[in-house]
Amino acid sequence: MMRIISILVILPLLMVQAAYAQVQVKVPEVEKEPLAVPPIEENEVLETRQSAEEGKPEPKARMVEFSAPPTIIENEDRENVISKIEDTLNRIRTLKATFIQRGPQGNVDEGKLYIERPGKIRFEYTDDTPILLVSNGDMLSFIDYEVNQISRWPIDKTPLSILVEDQIDLKNMKIEIPEMIRFAGLIKASVIQPDQRDYGYITLIFEESTMELKSWEVVDVQGYTTRVALLNPEYNVTVDDSRFTYDDPRPRRRGPRR
């Protein structure tokens, strides 16, 4: 059965979304209206849990709500935080991590994430979900092995592009950060690329004390949110190029593939 994937997570999907739930894969067509970042009425993040006995991550995630109200980061403090976020992201040339994903319908999936800048990313699901999301540096491909179908988008036209750009510049005139929030030891920054409004936007969430990227949320143009949390990240390690390729499930035919 085909599914609607909010452009990453898909997009949500990040991007981006791999919502593996009884819906169809399509890119919604909407009028190009400004994307509004909804106000935070409840503070909640996707939190991964550790096993108290073994100190190992459990393959589970839950939404955690905080009672303390968030505060808006403004003025010089805002500029300092933006610089720290840029520094953090630009230091990461490659990344390996386990990810926990919660889709807009509440479904939770898990898998392995691989990133190599510029342009390469892979969401490899480790359960029975027969899908793969991977970029070879140019095109982001969503492969559905259940129906033998592939959908593709330019990676630089998706919300995930901010994670894989060669040089991340959040002070660029083409990027909007409408609001930055501080709450419960976290920094939450929404990043909108005005020329990509048809693909939604991404919100990055960092631990303030270390400025480590903990998770992100991708909101598509219809307002559906996919949340992704990272576990046990490894930075600047070797990632095999084969991680950014895939087996084409479509029947062979004569002539070049598009």
C-alpha cells in the first residue's frame, strides 16, 4: 500500500516523512504562502531512554512535556546562539547514529542514520519497514520496496538540506530563523528556506550545555510533524560510500533510467 511521506523526514523525515502507516506517497501541491511556525503552547520533545541496568539505549521513545515556560532568545544572545549552532554543525563532516522517529500519526520507527557532507544522507530502517531514504549528494530518493517504487527530489530543495550543506551559514539572507526558544536545558531553532516553502521546514533541537544536536522536527506544508531523535552519535568517522546507494527494486527495462 502506498503511503504519504511528509517531505522528510522526509521529509517529514525528516524529509520528510516516513510515516509508514496506511497512506500514499505524494508531494502536496499548495499555494506558496508563508510558513508559520506554530507557537509553543506545550514544551515537548522526543526523548530516548537509557536502560538503567545496562546503560544501553532502548529502542523506544516518548514525548516528554515540561512545565516550565519557554523563553525566547533575542538580540545579542540570539546572535551568539546562532554562531554556536553554526560551529557545531560545521564541525560534523560525517555522522553515524541510531535514530528514533515518531510520525504525525504517532507511529514510532527506528533505524540507522548516516550523514556525509556535502549532500549525503541515509535513513535505514532496522525494523520490518520496507522503505529507505537516501541521498547520493544530489538527489534524495525514497525507495518503497513493498511496491517497488522510487520517488526523488533534489536534496537541496528539502528541509534536510540544512544538515548536509558543505558550509552551513544560518546568517545567510536566504534563511529565516523566525524564533529561537530556550527551555529545559534545550535550544530549539526553526529554520525556514523561503525558496523551498513547498517542502516545509525543519526545527533543530540542541542540548544547550554542549550544543550537541539531539533531535529535529520536520513540518510539511500541511502542518504534519515528524520528530527524529538521535542515539549514540559518532562524529567524523569513516562512512562507506555504499551507504549512499541503493538497490533499484523496479523491473529492468531497456533504455536509461531516469
